[in-house]
Amino acid sequence: MNQKSSEKVDIDLLAQAFADVLTRRTGIQHVCKIKSKSESKKSEGNNYQKEAN
């Protein structure tokens, strides 16, 4: 596993753990959705279009 994918896994696990802690503390279910690069770029484009209008 290369360095970037290793860091990505660490960040994903940290985000999921944070969502789990929030769920336990608040009683409200929190979900961590991990986006792929293509989903991230697509949502960035959508945000840009919303701001432009």
C-alpha cells in the first residue's frame, strides 16, 4: 500500500470513529459517507454552479 492510500484509510477510519462517538454521545445516529474522488469532483462542480447562480 502506498503512502497516500494509507493516509486515506487512516482518515476514513478516524471519520467513522468520530461519527460513532457522536452517535453514542447524542443518541442521534451520525453517518460518515466516504466519497470517491469522482464523487468529490462532481459535488465540487455542483457547489460551484450553485454559487454562480
